[in-house]
Amino acid sequence: MTDESNDPTLKSWVESAQGSDFPIQNLPLGVFSVGERRRRPGVAIGDYVLDLTSIADLLDEDWREDLAQPVLNAWLARGPRAQRTLRSRLQELLSDERFRNDVEEALIGQTEARMHVPCLIGDYTDFYVGIHHATNVGKQFRPDNPLLPNYKYVPIGYHGRASSVRASGEPVIRPNGQRKAPDSDAPEYGPSRRLDYELELGIWIGEGNELGQPIPIGEAGDHIAGYCLLNDWSARWPRYADTAQQLRLAAVASIPMGHDAHRLGVLDLYDSQPHAWSDEDLRISAAFADLTAGFLIQASQLSDQQRLNEHLERALQTRILIEQAKGIIANHHNISPEHAFDVIRKYARSRRVTLAEVSRHIIYQGVRPAVPAPSGQPARPRSTR
């Protein structure tokens, strides 16, 4: 779907945007930092990153808190309408010369910026959706029947480790595991000797759904927050069949682990003797799998709540710092708290630092930003201590 934001005639006053990977029609949202400063949201334009925290006063007031966070979870959860509205506003700011003086100060060279994973990733699922890729892989195991009949009807996906998702440029750590050579008496432990990688399309999911309430296919697009390129690295270990024979595993069963519609994985059963699993074996195993899944879900929920509490605590501490700084500046210059906040904000923007950093300097280092004077009048004196 295209809209007016893809208009090829739209031009930006950022000269490097013309003909680049990031013209005004393509404004990818991400999280970056400069030096030791706090992570913050930004948008690529030409050879620059536009610091959204520095132009907060030019954006909708309702957006500012979400777009001041070091991750984009809260912002992306707003859904596609908010994304489109922000995109439209940024295009206006980056194309209209009236905003150039205010916005140009917030442009940071991409070579100075370090990019980060933009969200706290709760889960990662890898879908096996490329039919040519599936056929090529299938030929390695089933040369005469590479593509199983259900491939075109059943979505095939597997769970991945969300904790291993990294931003571009991070070193790849080769996984460790066990392997046993045919002529060895015992397995050895060490890094994988075979590692492959695949270029994939990553899809960021924003607005979620209630547990057990599927999202209709026709509404799936409303839950997609964005796209990225994903370099999927995989360790390749010796084929399981050979290892199973060496370990004398002759009977195998898998019991799904999960709660309602939420599946976490499977509980595998092994035996050295070939046999059919009894109903009693399967009932006991299913009960154990459900109990394990319950503990895993509870642990995940507690972890999510802890991260949320930490996030809210940081936001609260930042707000306290700003309120204290407002009071100090208001008293120092005998102005209203609202005017004091405007002074602090302009001071932060002029130095490309966060409001929290400026507030700390005001509270603990005695910095006193000057109050800009009306046009034609000298500015009030500034005391740094």
C-alpha cells in the first residue's frame, strides 16, 4: 500500500538525502546513542540521524514521553495510525524550510551514532516461508521428495532465542555443544564447526492481542510495526539420526508444552528399547509438561513485569530531576515553572543533550542557563555556579 508519503516529487532540505538510501520517502525509525550518552529514538535521513528528543517540542505533545524512552516498545504499541502520523509530521519538518533552523540542530552524522536493537524483544519466531529455500534444504534430507505435502498448507515456524538478537556490527559468538566422532569413545565439547547464515526479512510486531484471541489474516497488517533485514546465523550439528543410533535411542515421543493457545516448546521422551508409548506414560508426561510450562510462563511474566517496573522507575526519576531543576531555575530567575522548563529545554537542545543531563547539572553542579531575552533586549546574565 502506498500513500502521499511515498510521493517521488517530495524533496528534503537535507542535501545528502537526495539519491541516498534514506531519502525523505524512507525514514526508518531506530534507537541510537552518541558516545556515553543515553540511548534515544532517531530517524535516518541522508547521511544523518535526526534526534527525536531534540525536536520534541515540534512533535505532538502526546507522543513525547514514548519517544523519549531508550526503547520503542511503548511507541510501536500505539499501532499503525500513530506511525503514519509521525512519518507525515517528520516529512513536513524535513521538507519545509520554515522548520530548517530548528530541526537542523538535531541532525547528527551517522558516523558519530551507534545503533542499538530498538526494542526489548519478548519473543522471536523464524518462519519457514521461502518455497525455493525449503525445497533446496529438503533435497539434502529427502532427495526424492524434498517438499513435504503439508508445506503449502501448514505455517511452519520455530522458536528462536530472542536474547541473541543483536544490532548490526556486533560480533557473532559461535555456539558450543557436544559432538561424538564415530571412532571416539566419548563425545567432546566445543564450538560448532559448521555455521551458516541467511539473509531474511524481519518483521517487528507492535500492537499485540489478548491471549487466545487470534488475529485475522485481514487485520495482520495493523499489527506490523515495521520491517528490517535480518542476518540469521545458525550452528549446524551432526544429523540427529546418526547420533540417536549411537546412543541407542529407539523410541521417541514429543509432548507439547504450553497453556491454552500459547505454546512454548515440547517435552521429548526417549527410550533405548523400541515400543509404543502407553496412554499412562503420555498422561503423566502431559501433566509434567503442563506444570513445566506454567512455571516458564510465570517466570516470563515476572521478568516482563520487572523490566516494566525498572523502565517506569527510570522515567519517574527523570521526571523528578526535571521538576527539581524547573524549581531551581524558576526561583533563580524569578520566572514561572512553565517558563523555566522552556529555558531548560532550549538549553538542552542547543547542546544536544537530554533534559535529564541538563537537570543533573543544574541540581548538582550549579549550572544556571540564561533566560533568552525578548528581541532587541540583552539576555539576562547567566551564572554557572
